[in-house]
Amino acid sequence: IFDEATSSLDSITEKAITETIQRVEKSRPTLMTILVAHRLSTVAHADRIYVLEKGKITEQGTHTELINRAGLYAALWREQIASKHEQGSSSEKNLRETTATA
């Protein structure tokens, strides 16, 4: 059980941990892994995703199935992806401004 294993990590470390979890899962196909996460990129690869809202399962399926249903998971995914893009744009802008003033 991984409970918010990537919640306070930067994107590079999050990716490394997610890749490690995936390698372990592939090497032990009978192993059941439970990931609890608010960061959806951590669970996007999972065989089955359960979406909890107010303590109840409101959606379940693969990442693709949940995106296609356009429910809560899809809305949260879009929000998190948009947030990553905005952060990336801000970082690029700051780098350009720093470079321009140097």
C-alpha cells in the first residue's frame, strides 16, 4: 500500500518513484498494489482506478475509461494537467526573464 507516496515530491522524483512501482508490478504479476493518491499521474497506469467522493466510490475503471466518461476523474485530470502546464509556463517565463536580465 502506497498512501500519498508522491504527494510532496517534485515531478522528476514523482516520475522516478512511479516508474519503480511499475517495474516492481511487472516483475511480480501476482502482486496487488494499492495506490492512494490525489496526484492522478501517479495512478494513471493502474489496471483499475477507484474514485472516492465523500467516502464513497463514485467511479471506477481504467484511466482511459474514466477520461472518456467525462466525470469527476476527467475533470480533476484536466485541472491537474492545466496546472502543470501553467507551472511549466511560469518556470519558462522566469528563466527567460532571468536570462534577459543577466
